[in-house]
Amino acid sequence: MSNELIISVSKRDISIAYTSEKNLVELHKEKSNNKFTVGDIYLAKVKKVMNGLNAAFVDVGYKRDAFLHYFDLGPQFNSHQKFINSALNSKSQSPKLQNFKLQSDINKHGKISEVLTGGQTILVQIAKEPISTKGPRLSAEISIAGRNLVLIPFSNTVSISKKIVADEERKRLKRLIQSIKPENFGVIVRTVAKNRRVAVLDEELRELVNKWEGAISKLHLLDPPNVAMGELNKPAALLRDILNSSFSSIYVDNDVVYSQIKEYISEIVPDKEKIVKFYDKRTPIFDHFGISKQIKALFGKTVTVQSGAYLIIENTEALTVIDVNSGNRSKKASDQETNAVEVNMLAAEEIARQLRLRDIGGIIVIDYIDMHSYENKQKIFQYMRELMKEDRTKHNILPLSKIGLMQITRQRVRPATDIETKETCPTCEGTGEITPSILFIDEIENHLQYMINKYPKKISMHVHPYIEGYLKKGIKSKQIKWLLKFKRFVKIVPVVTYNFLEYRFYNKEGNELKP
């Protein structure tokens, strides 16, 4: 299996496409100035303590207060808070957690008012990004993720990933980590740590501890609300979690991000550094690799499966409903039951892909085509479980009900990816009335003449591929006529994501030129 990452960087955001065998599997978008990412650690202030909710609203600097429930404080919150207060009051040398005496656990069934008060300064971590009208969801149980290990301050527990099933390897890793970890630090051993040498794990553990101590040493300099420790940027965080031997290429169209990723890869997997490649062609990177076309095809309300079958996907804030339809699929099978099983199997593959692609969270209800046989219902259930093993997000799948409904709950930590695939009519702009289309080329020519006079250096014009074909058609094409008329060659670049009559001008550095 060949996996690739294609990373497109603009001034506004970073888009990351994760493909498997050239098929788009995940799409991540992050604004360049994005804050409140899952994993970010904040020094914050408690605004209100709500006994009725057994929770507190906390100011982390977002426009809406963040939410912290009592159950998310963690059993060692007393130790956590005493240590943070000590660090905030220490002006010279910050305290060391290894030398700290842990306090007794908080009451499992206690009240939020017993441990928090309004105006109190606390250290919290973003557990869920802001979604819709809600602020971030917080946790006071801090965790610092690395490639092979996750560091848990104020704990002494060592946990091994359940995906490492070999008993001998689990025992080896547990003995190893217990022998090298500092006191008062817990560790979760990730799946990729399987068969790792002690030197590699020891080095990473030291780096994570140093990262924690570096953040603690600067706490007294921060004025809450403020970031105490930021998560890795999105490309690096994604690579940390998914990079494996199946990755063949990582393409990046920005030299700064390219250097950052190459440096990060050289640190975590030095022998993979050569798979990072800089993309410098004129055609936008998502167009070149066919990502733009797949996005348009996969993010609509209706998604085609195979042979006429299709899905209808409807979203609300907490619930997503997916309806499976056989459509005009030719019934090759001899009976309806066999045909239903075939369509449902194909639909299950696409649904598992769509959940990852759109990052759909909450409750998902799937209405499969009716099947009468219990064995066939179980077959679809087991197949769905197998397909969802590739999904890193926590989820739970229930068997099909009597009426053919399957329920899936999938953890939601950030807003679902929502891309509008329908386009406003480029000719009438939604008004229902158009100017004469015969004048369109004259409009482009007049605009081009203005741009040539305003910008003396080389310029290019980006248009829809159909318009590009028309402008470059024949020996005496419009492009050649413009060269003779304006004494300037204008490069015409096709962009598949443009509306039919959309056009823009760019300089040789790739910056858009405004009239």
C-alpha cells in the first residue's frame, strides 16, 4: 500500500491531503494563525463555577469561555494545583516534579466548588476545539505527546497500547519504561514504539520531560490567559501520529514548511527524510495530484459509490444520517438479498472513508438496504468494524437493528470538515440574468491590457481549463494575437477549481495582482 501526504500552504491556511493508493482518505485544513488546537496547554483563569453543571467556565482567551467539567480535572488535581501555584510563585528556580510530594486524590464524586473558585489560575489543556457556538472543552489532566511515548505528569502509571498484542513485547516495554522514567511522571507507550531500542525511547522521554520543565520554568512570566505550551503545527502533528513504512512521498509547495517537515522527519525517522519533496510547478499542487477533483466529488450531499449506488449524507450539529441507496445499479445477483449485501458492502467501504474524510463526530446513523438474514447483517457489522480499524479517532459501532439501522458514535474533538461543492452560476452570479457571453473574451482582453500597463513585469492569467483551451486554440490563437498586440507574452494557466468564467492575474512570484 502506498500512502502520500500532499500539503498546500497559502497565506490564510494550510491544507493537508492524506491519500492511500491515490484515493483521498483524510483532509485537514488549519488557518495559519489558528489557536486553541487540541493539545495546546494554557495558563487560564476560572470565570464561573457552576454547581448545577458540576463544571466551571474558564477564560483561555477565546471569544467564548471554555468548559471544564469536574470529571476532567483528573484524580491528581490537588497535586497539579499545588505544583502550579509553586511554579507561579517561584521567581528564581522552578520546582522539579521529581522532587514533589504528590497529594491525595480528589473525591471521585465530589463537587467542582470544593476544588475551584472564581478568579483562580489553573493550567489546562485543550481537549476539544471550539465547535459551532461552543467554546473549547478543557482537561486538567495534562499529556505531552511524542512519536513513541506520551508523558503524563502527576502520575506513576505505565500503560502500553492495546494494539501491541505480543505479551513478551508488552512486558519488555513496561519493564524498560519503568526503569528509565522519572518519579511522578506516567507514560503511555504508543503502538509505533513496538520493538524500539531503549536508547531511542530514553532519548524521547528525556525530550518530553525537558519540554514540560521548560514550560513550567516560564509560567511565572505569563499573564493569563496565555499559551504555556503549544502543540506541534498540523503537518508535524499528523506525521507524528500516522507516519509509517507505507509512506512513499510527502509533497509540500511552500519552502518554509518543506524545511520544517524535512527537519522534523530527520529527527523522528532519519531514513525517511528523502520522501519529503518540494513541489514547485505552476499548476496548483491539489490540481496536479487530482485532490481538487476528489474534494468536489466527495464532499457533496450525494456521494456516488459504484455501479449506480450512492449515499445521501445529512448533518445536524449532533447527528449525522447516512442513507444507502442502490439507485439504478444493474442487479447482477439472482435475488434481492444478495444484491442488498453487495451494495451494503460497497457502501460500508465508502462510509468508513467519509467518516475520516469529513471528520464526522457525534452520533452517526446508517440506513442500510434491508436484509432479512441475520448472518448477512452480522457480515456487514463485522466488515464495518474491520474497515474502521484504520480510523485513529475513538469510536464505537453497534450491530444492525431489526430495521437495518447501524449506530456509530465517533469522538468529536474539532469541527467536521465542511466544503461547499455547489457553485453559484458563474455567468449570472445567481441572479438568473446574464450579460452577452459573446463579450466575455473582450472583457478579458480589456482587463489584460489594463494589467499590462499597470504591471510592467511578467504576468500570468489563471482560468478554467475550458477557457484555456479556447484561448490557446489554433496557430492564430487569442494568446498569440495578444502577444502581437501587447508585445508581451502572457502565460495562461488552467485551474480546475475555478468557476467557468472566472479569471485572475498573477506575477511570477505567484502573488495575485489586483486592478
